[in-house]
Amino acid sequence: MRRRELSGFTCELRGTITSAGFSSGHRFVVGSWEESPIGPLADVMWARPDGRRILLVDRREAADFITAVYRFDTVEVVPLACRVVHGLLEVDAGGVQLILRGGLPWPIPLAKLRNRTQVRPLERLLARGLLGVRTWGVTPSGVQEWYRADEYRRV
């Protein structure tokens, strides 16, 4: 899927997204999606201290899907295992190993009742105000995106 094919295209992914940054300067965002337009999917977005952005995925189709939305300096197709159970994330992706444990879940009110048009005003207060994150916006490649969370766990 190329960027030009995304005009008017809408899709939903269902799963878990986890992010963490470390004092070393390494930052990670891990997506573990049970449902996506290309089937189950896991990916690791890795920002190195030198600013390089690396995408780790287990198949070319996943790389094409994700790079249609986000830009990376390097894309690597590697063996990737990702497991998320009760707030514990374990990832092994081409030599990168992460084990992250989330704290107690904070349920987000009315999560199941929100549609994507309600995300921007409602979550501006919750996500941006309380957690310091944005759940809607436009990617550097010009794609509009929304995230609807039903719970939050501090890593």
C-alpha cells in the first residue's frame, strides 16, 4: 500500500500499543494488533539516540502497510515474536528484546461508546491533559489517524 493509495481510505486496527523511552535515549513503540487490514500484525518502531528511526516487522506486507503512513530511516524484516498478557509485553525482534510491565489499568470512561469523530474533543482533555499524549492528528506523511483507548497502564 502506497501513500497515494491512502486518499479516502479508512481502516481500523484492534490491539495494544505500548511505548517506552529510556535514559540511554532509545525509545520504542510496539504495536500488537489482533485485527488489521492485513491480518494479525506486530511491529516495533525504534528511535535511536542518534535520531535514526527503525521499523522492525516480520513480513514485507507489514512493512509496506506501516511505511504508507509513517516514515523511517531503516526498515528491517526480521523474526519477530510479541506477546501481551495482563499488562506484560514481551518482544523479541531481530536482536531487540523488550520486557515491559504495565501497572494497574485505568479504565477510560465510555470507551466503547465513542466513535472516531468524538475522539478529538473528548480525548483532548483525557489523553493530552492527563497523560501528555495525542490520540488524533496527521502523520508526517499526511494521513489522519485516531486512537481510541479503553484503558491506560503506566509502564
